[in-house]
Amino acid sequence: MAKLKLLKSIGHNTVHSFLSLMNYRDDGYVIEHLFNIAKEKNMESLVIDILGGSINPKAFEIPVIKGALNDLGKNFEKLLKGENISLDNVKSATAAIEFNLENPHIGISGKELETYNCLVEIVDKNGKAYKKIVKEWWR
């Protein structure tokens, strides 16, 4: 029997990697690409459908993000498989990210890094929700 309580940590680990400095594409980190779109379009929040490989609002759906979302889904499935949890056990998987556009950066060791709030929610086949806050990688 699958240990569905592990969905909480699987969701956290999947999204933490997605938003970390391990995810570099097209001359920037994915988190930077997302922040730059948010700032340009004045949209503080977005929601990622991990299973569906989509992002809302659609303004965030640029090629570099689409590629990152494809890999995000693969990584999620890989972590599920590593814990012997079938994808059939997952009803939905989302990550909601909110940027603070008015005070967006905090300086760490001479660097300016985007701050955000992120909540990952995985709902299992029984309707039970597993929620976890994902903090910035540098916190």
C-alpha cells in the first residue's frame, strides 16, 4: 500500500527544486523569469498545475517556462515512483506563488534575490489535501 502521507514532502521537494538555482534556462533562473513576467505584467500571483504542465495566468506561458513545466512534471513523477506511489493516487498537484512586487528583493551576501510565498497542494485519490509552504532556497 502506498504511503500517501509522503505526498507532502514530494510536493515540497519537487517545487523547491523548480524554484531553486538548480533550474537555469535561457540565460536566467526559472524564478527570475517568473518574477520578471510578474513585474512586467504587474501580476503578483500565479498558479502552476504540476500534473497538467500549465500555468495561470497565461501571460507566464512563454517557451522557457513551458519547457521548465514539462521537466517539473517529469521530476514529480520520478519522485512518486521513487516512493512506490502510482500517479493514479494523485488527483491534483498545484503550486501557488505570490511575489511582493512593491518590495521584491532582499540582499544576501551582496546579491539581490526575489522573495515570494509559495504553497504546494497535492490532493490524493481520496480527496485528502497535503499542503506545504516552500520557502526561498536561501532561507
